Amino acid sequence: MNSMLKEILEAEKKAHEEADEAEKYKSETLAAIEEEKKQILSRRMEDARKEAERLRSAHRQSVADSMRSVEHSNEEAMAKFKKTEQENFDSWVDSMVKNIIGG
């Protein structure tokens, strides 16, 4: 009877130890999962920051290219205007003078 009681107590002790180990494993596993979640989130945030910076840089480059194109178009338009002005200045002045004088 004593040995049977001793076996029951040992089995109970062993069961408690296994339960404690399982709880410890569960706790460690949950902590590892939480840490992995933090690392994944951190990597994703860093990837998002890099992508945002890449897009910002590409947009800035696109705007700069557009500005150069507009400036070039403006320069061409101004050159065309100046050429037209030079070619027609005398006739415009003559025309205004005739209109003012009435001739």
C-alpha cells in the first residue's frame, strides 16, 4: 500500500513538473511569437519607409523633368516671340502711328 501511495505521489509530482514545463514552454513560445511579430512589423515599416522615399524621389525627379520641359517650352516660346517682334516691330510701329495720326 505504501509503495502504491508512493507511486501515486511520484506520478503526481511528475505531472506537476510536466505541467510546469508545458506552461514555461507556452510562455516562452508566446514571447518568441510576440518578438517575431515586432520584428516583422519593424521590417514592414522599414520597407514602407523605403518605398515611400523611393516614390518621393521618383516624384521629385518627375517634377524636375516636367519643370525643365516647361522651362524649355517657355524659352522656345520667348525666342519665337522675340523673333516675331524683331521681324514685325517696324510694321507694328508704323501701323500704330498711322492709327494714332489717322493716316
